[in-house]
Amino acid sequence: MVRFFSFLFFFATPVLAQPTQNLIVLTTFSESVLNPIVKQFKQQYPESEVRVIVRREESGLRLLQQNNHDIDIIISSSPTFFQPLINSQKLLPLHETTIRKTPQQLSRNVFSFGHTGFGLLWNNNYLNKNKLPIPSRLKDLIKPYYYRHISISSPYRSDTTHLMIENILQQYGWVEGWRLLYQIGGNLASVETSAFSLSEAISRGLIGIGPVVDRYAHTYKKQFSFVDFSYQPQSALLPHYVAMVKNSHHSQFSRDFVSLLLSQECQTKLTIDGQLANNGDISRDEFIKKTFNVASLDYDVIQQRSGLVKHLFEQTISSQLPQLNQVWQLLHSIEASSNKLTKQQHADFLHAKHLASTSPIGVDDLKNKIYHELPLFRDNPQVDYFRQQWRGKMAAQLEQAIALSQKIINGNPALQ
């Protein structure tokens, strides 16, 4: 990617070093989230030319690997998006003495601003039509009556969904966290490509419920009276991050744009404060204390296993949905009549349930440094090898669980 007219200066090195009025912002947010900030910035700096590029984390990192990229600023809620740039020293210092450092700051060149939270978005018309209760928390989605009425966006494609998955893994632990995710996976109708497409599907009544971040949820809630949202109790409060990137075409407005983002006015626009409009009887601090787990997620752990978690989700949930649906439908039907099982059938049932809810990567495997900071890119030979291994192992576990479940049902007339 090259700025407009930059080819005219290809041989004029001194000119390339001059600041430009163009400002290019790379973000994992939807463009609509930044539009109000960009509009305000243009009012303050009418001579600036601001362009927003929206990319997923993997695509954004590939773009930033190019020597001739023209990105000035990156904005994301994903800490793992910034870590490779921190490691390779590709970020510029801000040198702003007025900026207050926070515990959630990733490095001296990456600043946190505003917050977002996540929870469940649902379509009341859909739930009423299908006689389904409103879920109060994510764990409710494992209940049999939500079978194929829920969806989730892929953590590989959505950085906020990745943080939701990590919130589960850090809250419940690696083993129980994946057990919960596989049970939810058994009820999934689909894995969407983005949080936007998931929110859109819920608002259109194509699906009933899904976990999303508030910035999407409240957009749809404003548009459709039958769409509602609630924060996940005791979930993490997620900061946004911003940093300036080294390039050959430094914008003269980079620092001004970052300073505006970190100002109190924009902090309010891009924080949980903006979601408190309907909670006039409760203060901001009281709402946050009541709703969220104020302890931050362990970002060192997130960074270390980011690639592992994203690839594992893809290979053991996204790629296994038909098998997950089948096995958990069988297991739920058996569990409903568990008092009619023989001793051997009960043992087979517990074994089938264990197979269907166990990750191919155990706790002890996490100690293997080969999984630490596993590359995000699918075309990496090592990553491709692991992905095939995990997919094959999970498929075998599910096939065995399905066979055991069918054996139980076929061998017990009370279940037929």
C-alpha cells in the first residue's frame, strides 16, 4: 500500500522524510466506532486527510510487516495485536508528559483509553417464538433447550471474542474452561466471521442469542426495540489501545490524533460511561463494581497462548460443529433419562461426555514451550501441522463419543 501520489517521490528520498498531511489509522474496530472521533479531529484540523483502514488482527499484522506500509496509528482492543510491534521496536514514543500511565498500559509506547465490556445479545421476538427463556449468563447457553439457537463469532477473526474466550479460560481454568466451551459448542448453530455479522444475524432473527461486546450490542439495541443486551456478570472490563507506528511517510498529525483520543472528552465517548445512559440511578463506579471483575485479565498469559487458543478453537469447535451438535444432542437425551441407565451404561455415558468435552491440549501440554507464542498465521508449516493434529484428535474423540452414546440408546429400550 502506498499513499496517493507517493510514486512521484520514489526517487526523492529527502521528500519522503517530510511529514505529510495524510493520516492513516489501522483498526480492528468497525469504522463507525471511530467516525465521531475522526469527525471531531477534522473540525480541529481541517487541513488533515484521515483514512481509516479496518482489518482483522492477522491481516493487520501482515500489512504492518511490509517495509513500505503507510500506517501511522493502530487502534485495537487486542493486546496481542501490539506485542509483535513492541518486540520488533516498530512503535514510536509519544513523549506526552500529560498522559497518565495506567496499570493496563502494555508498554511505554502503547496507551490504554476508554473501556468496553461484553455480554449476551438476544432477540426477544425469536426467544418468544421458540419459547426460550432469557439467559442470565454465558454458562446458561449449555442448557439443552438452546440447541442450535445460539451463535458466536470466531476468536481467530474477532479480537474481542478472543478476549471473551480468555476470560472463560482464566475464570474457570484451562480444563473446565474448554469443557464449558465445548458444551456451548454443542448448541451452536454457526460460528460467525465477525462480531458485526453475529449482531446482524441476531437483529434479523436468524439466530436467538450470542455473546458480543457492548459497542455492537448498543448500536442494534438503539435500532431495534426487540433486541436486548446484558453484561456478563463478573466479566473483564477491556481497555482500548492506541500506538503510533514507524513508517517512511510520517504524518504531521499523528501525535495530535493520539492526544485527542487520550483526552477526557474522547475517553468518555469510547468507554463504559457511554453505556450508562439507561442506568441513571447508579453511579459509574458502583455500576462497574457491581457488574465487572475489576481485576485485569493476565495479558502475559494471553500473549503467550494467543495463537494456541485461536487455532485450537478453529480446529476443535468451528471445524467440528456438526459432530459437536450430534454428540451433545445424544448426551442431553441420555442425561434426561440417566436414572434408567445400567451401571455399565452410566460409565459409558460419563466416558462419552468426557471425550466430547476434553481439549486435545491438556494442562501439562501448556508447559511445552513449542506452544508459547505460536504464530497466528495459518500458512506457517509448524502451525499447519498442529492444526491438523488437533483437528484429527478432536474428530476421533467426538466419533468415539457418538458411537458410545448410540450404543447406550440402542441398548436401552427406555431411551428409545
